[in-house]
Amino acid sequence: MFEKNIRVYYEDTDAGGIVYHSNYLNFMERCRCDWLMSLGYNVAELEENQGLVFVVREAALIFERPARLFDELRVTAEVLQVGKVKLVLEQAVYTERQLLCRATIKLAALDSTSYKLRAMPSMLRQAMQAG
């Protein structure tokens, strides 16, 4: 399981100092990008060098508790399934030991020019399954 720490800033919250619901998706996106970097893959380089991009096809979120201004969050990403074109992750956002939000995120690999489904390189799939 990969983990990333994120601090909540004013821009992440509503007028009451509570993290706006869509920002949990932003936190999870940052975690996924850093997870790929930890595996040796940069999303910008994947697009530039291999013509590969990832898009979120489906996101199912469950909110348990609110995050607040200046909270230190721990965002996790765990691989559930790696296919030729599909990637399924379980992601969660915590503060200290308390679960705030959990999600199942389904991604698809696309050709960056045609935006049609395309297979991920086997080395990338192997790295995802291992890490």
C-alpha cells in the first residue's frame, strides 16, 4: 500500500473550514501520481514518450467524517486489479487514525492521441502488481 501525506489548506475548504467534497478526488489523484513515481513512472513522461494516459472511468466514494482546515491527511492507494487496459485501486483518506473517506477508483489506459483504449506496457503492469 502506498501512502502520501497532504495538509489541508484554505483553498481546499468551504466557508465553514470543511474540505469540499470534490477535493478528496484531488487528494487521491496526487497520491496516485506519487505512487506511479515511486514505481519509476512519471505520468507526463508516459504521455510524452509512450503516448499513454490514464483516465478515471468510475469513482465510488463513501464519506465518513469531514477533514478540516490545516488537518494533516494520510492518503493511501492500494491495487485491487491490474488488467491490460484497466486499473482498479482502493483509496482512502485518514487523519491520524480516523478514516474520513474511502473510494474505489477504476482507471483506463488510453492512447494520448486517439483517446482509444490501449494496453499498458507489460513492465508497467508488472510494477503496479508488485508495488
